[in-house]
Amino acid sequence: MRFIGSIIDKLQRHPKRIVFPEGSEPRVLQAARQFQSLRLGAPILLGDRARVKEAAERLNVSLQGIRIINPAESEDLEPFMERFLMLRRSRGVQEREAREAISKPNYYGAMMVAMHQADGMVSGTNEVTGSVLRPLFQIIKLAPQASTASSCMVMEVEDSRFGENGVLFMADCGVIPDPNVEQLADIAVATARLARHLLGVQPRVAFLSFSTKGSATHPSIGKVQAATALAQQRAGQKGLEADFDGELQIDAALIREIAERKVPDSQVAGRANLLIFPDLNSGNIGSKLVRVIARANAYGQILLGLDRPAADVSRGSSAHDILGVAAIVGVQAIDYPLLYPGSGQKLPGE
């Protein structure tokens, strides 16, 4: 709670509107109630109004201060449908398909964020990743100067020796199955920028592998080495102060005694607060292993590289996890143009 407590403190000073497409889900209702009660901003629940109220009554959750919208009956359905049709007409989408899509909460929520009717979106408690990401990627473009959309997890473990007083950023754990060199470098730089924004400290970025500094040979190791060098170069071009090193095994990245034996001259090894996985298999497995075995507080997936803030939470998330993710998305929204210069501009006709 040390980390998320600081996030909550900041958001209380700059409240934001977060849309939750899964409005009748009990964990979402509880998180939305806490979001409003903590004065973090205005939660917006999407779904059938009767079902949302019935679920809230079963949980004895007050809906005071929480807005409820049924996409299928909303007065914004038509303008949202027209905007979506304009965005997707080149892909052969017709009016009937556009209306059907926007009637779905994830599409409606993504459009609310795109049209500045909400500051961020959090979904995924009952949806597979594709059902959350597809609407976001179809409606919200990449941020200016971004060429890769990815994600990161923020882990808070009890042992403060790891990461930054127990806080570790892990990426990419949810979007790109097999990133190439350029994508891996982009993932590292975007995650480092977010970590610096949220923690206010120097990111120390470890590119992970099954090898440390050439202790093994494999094509995947060459990819990690090249991505490390490219990330360092791109961070410098963007004026981002961060340390990058790779390839490193996980013990060399996190444990100082082992780092002193394997890579004694590294600024990152043994002190990493940001872990970059070589592919989605290792990232997803590794992050969930930490969450389950270390009983870590896990906040994510926080999406990176989009023009608006959003997150795809795990179906195993608790109400506390969802609240934490919503708070992170809200804090991103406060200074999003600093994270992605030129982002969040008004669309033509708005």
C-alpha cells in the first residue's frame, strides 16, 4: 500500500473521470465505490441500469456520486456510432456493424475516452484481453512519437529490498507476443518514462534473458542485447534519464550479491526497478508467478503508447487491484502530455 497510497494522494488533488465498462461486476462496483469515497474523481459505470442497481443492492454498495450509462440507450449512441463509422469505414464497416459495436460497453467506453467524456478506462475483469484491447486499438490511435502499443505491470512486494522499496515495473506482460528489437526498445523506454513519472526516481532497466552478459549463446540473446543498446539511444534522444543494461538473468538483475559476482560494474544489476521480458510468454508467466507466490499487489495491465490512458485488468483481479489500476490511470491522465508530448488533442469536429 506504500506505493498506491502515494498515487491516491496525488489523484485526490487532481480528480479524474474513469469509465468502467463492466458496471454490474461486483468487484468493479466495490472499486468504483472506493474510488468515489476516496475523492479520486467520478467513476462511470456502463451497463443496463437495472442490473447495475440490482448488483449494487446485493452488495449493499451505495451508488451515490456514481454515474451509470446504458450504451444502448444513450443519447451519445448516434454520434459515437458516426465517429466509429468514420474511423472504420476504410475497413469495410457498415452502419449496422458500427451501431452494434458501439452498443457494447468496451467500445462505448473507449469512445468516451477518445471523445474526452472520460479521462481513462479500466476493463477486463470478465473479458479476455482481446475484447478489451480491440476496441481501444480501433478507436484510440497511437500517441504522437509512439510507434508501439504495449503494457506493463506494477508490482508491490513486501520485501523492500527488491526494486524501488518493493515496487517493480514489468513489461510487456500483456500485448505483444514476440516483440522485435525496435518494439522491445520502445517497451523499455515507455515503461521507464511511466516509472519515472509515478515514482519520481531514476529508472534502472534490466533486459532479462536466460543468459548474463554472454554466458550462453542463442538468437534471442542477440535480440535482447540489440534492444538494450537501442533503448539507451532512444531514451537519450527523448531526454529521459534512465539506466539500461542487458542481457541479465533475473537473479543478477535483482540480487546485489549475485550481481557483484556476475556484473560488478553494472549500474542496473542487483538494483533493477524495471524488468523487460524478451517475450509475452516469459512476461505473463513471470508477473503472475510473482503475484501468486509473493502475494504481491499487482496493478495492470497499464497500457502504454496510446493517445489516452487505459488499462486491461486481469480476470483474477480483486476490488483493491482494480482500484489501484484506476488510480494509476487517473494519475497518468493528470500529466499525460508529459508522458506523450502532443497527446490528448481534440479530434476534428469536437
